[in-house]
Amino acid sequence: MPRAPTRSRPAKSVATRIGQRGASPRTVARGETVAARAFLAEIAPEATVTHVSKRWVLVSDLQCIGPVVEDIVALCAAAGFSPRQCRLNVPVAITEALANAILQGNRNVVSRTVVVLAVVNSERMVVDVTDEGQGFDVTVEQRTPDDPDWLEREDGRGIFLMRQLMDEVVSECLEAGHLLRLILHKA
């Protein structure tokens, strides 16, 4: 039986839950679609630009970071981002953002989740990382390699690295959590 024609959509939207047995990609549920559309309208208002969006819900486990980073790098490579951006900027900044969300925001409590929403188009990548923590103001965090205790500390480099590798890093405290937005324009 022939299929009825469907409307073409400028974006693919997929959600993945990582960290649970049997996790696999799934189509975005209706409630999630509303949030994704609002996000897309905010960061990609130009309807003529084709973009891909993907959403993940992670348990607070550092082992969940790798697959998400690989997926986002693949999206950027497919969109024509430079090899340098795909090998350095994107994986390092996103790894730092996810590690901060898991270790600092969610305090490494496995029952807490981190939600990642990535939108990539031919012009830019925007990644939102939302955790269940209280958040912080990235404008206050100003550590640099010039600080006397830089080499002695085991932490404190993530925000610095994200700022150096992304075009924009935005922090927003939400009613129930913290959002960190990473924006990178295609080189």
C-alpha cells in the first residue's frame, strides 16, 4: 500500500538516553519536541538553514561522555566544520562541559541526569548542557595559566578551556538546574 506524502522537515531531531541498559536512539517525544522547537527558534531563527538537532539524557557517569562527544563531532564534520574544530575545539570543550555537569553540577550522583541538546548547521554548532545543580556564573570564574596555583591544582581548567575553544560560553541558572551553552561558528 502506498504511503501518504509527508512534509519535509529542515531538521532531524533524535533523542538518546545514555547510561541505562538497552539504551538506544528514539524519536523525540511530543513534550520534548516543544522544548526543542523553542530552542531551535532561539538559536537558529533562519528557517532556510538546514540543521540537525540531537538530544541526549545521561546519567551522571563519566563513561557516558565519550559517545555523546563522538556523535557531536560527527555532526560537525558532516556540516563541514574544519578538521581542527572537529579534532580539538569540539571534543575538548564538550568533554569539559559534560564533566563539569556530572562532577560539579550533579555532584557525581548517578540518579541525577544531564541533558544535552546539540544543534548543528552549516554556520554554527550550539550545544546546551543542563544539569540538576545550582550553577555558577562563568563571568566570575577567571582562572588563567598565569595564576600561581595553576600547575598544582587538579581542577579549574574547564571554563578556561571552553572559553578558549568556543566562540561563546553562556551560563544560566534555571529554576531546576543549570544550563551551559557552547557556541562555535564554522571556521
